[in-house]
Amino acid sequence: MEIVPAILTDNRRELEEWLVRLKEIKKFERVQIDFIDGEYANNLTVRPSDVDLLPYLPMLFDAHLMVTEKNISVWSGEATRVGFDRVIAQMESISQPEIFKGLAMDVHSPVEAIQPYLPKLEAVVVMAVEPGFSGQEFVNLAVEHLKQLIGYRKKYDLKYKICVDGGVDDIHLPFLEKWGADEVAVGVRRVLEWL
């Protein structure tokens, strides 16, 4: 199971400082940057267009977009242009989830809502907290979502990776790995404390 440091910030300088540290450590293949437009959730972060990924290659980058329908095409376009290799949209906020290769599902959404899109997905992010803010407690309902998604993947021979995101601490890692999570997105501060 891969640990993916997740960065949520409204400060470009802080973002760059985290990215420099992660590159220097050389322990992580992938980094997730969370983007919130201030409308989907009551929080506002940097935008994808504020990010320069070139100095941090060959790390891979996810853009987790927690933005409203009216902003999704612009923000996803920015993320693609600046080099994010996985653009993950919050499925509850968009009318055309089928155009994305990565979808995130809210902790309170039923797995059946994402099921029609699973055959085309490269990544499914299972939220274990309410989207928008760091520092929340892990919601155990996410484990049931994980198990259901593992079941669908086996039953239909699908290829998507499953990432559990939000509230993950070191006590959660053994059982998330046991139940089949491919990745866990963990706040960058917490990840660096573990090293």
C-alpha cells in the first residue's frame, strides 16, 4: 500500500516548501494536492495554475478538485496543463463524472452512485472525512466503501486503484492495507512526523 502525502494550503510559498521537502526525502512516488474553490466547501486553496511541478519531477502528482460544476472545466484544464498526471474530481459536484479518469466520492455517498463509472476509472478516492478541511477524524463508513469497491473490482475484473483519503493515521494503516487499499492520502504534516 502506497502512502501519498496530501497538501492542502492557500499559500503558494508553503506549497513550494512542502514540495521541496518531499523531493529531498525521496521516499514518495506520488503527491496529492487538494484544490478547493471556496464554493464546494467553505475553504479556498491555491489553484492548479499556481503550481509549477517541473522542479519536483519525477514525482507523480494528483490534483484532487473539490470545486463546483461551474469551475470544474477551468480548474481541471489548468491541472492538466501544468502536468498533473491524475485529475480527480469530486463526483457529487459535477454533472458529467464519466469524462474523468479519477473520481472521489464523499464519505456519505453510496458506492452505487459511482458504480456506473468504475469500468473507465483509473483511480477512485474514498473520502473518510467531509471534503474541504484537514484535521478531521476518520469516519469508519469509508471502510465499508473500500470493501464494496474491492468487491466490484474483483467481480468485474476492473483495474482502478483505490485511495482512502482523510483522517488517516498510523493506527489505520494496517487494516486499510489488509482490506485492500492501494493507496492512502495522508496530510503532509502527519506523514513527515512519521519519518
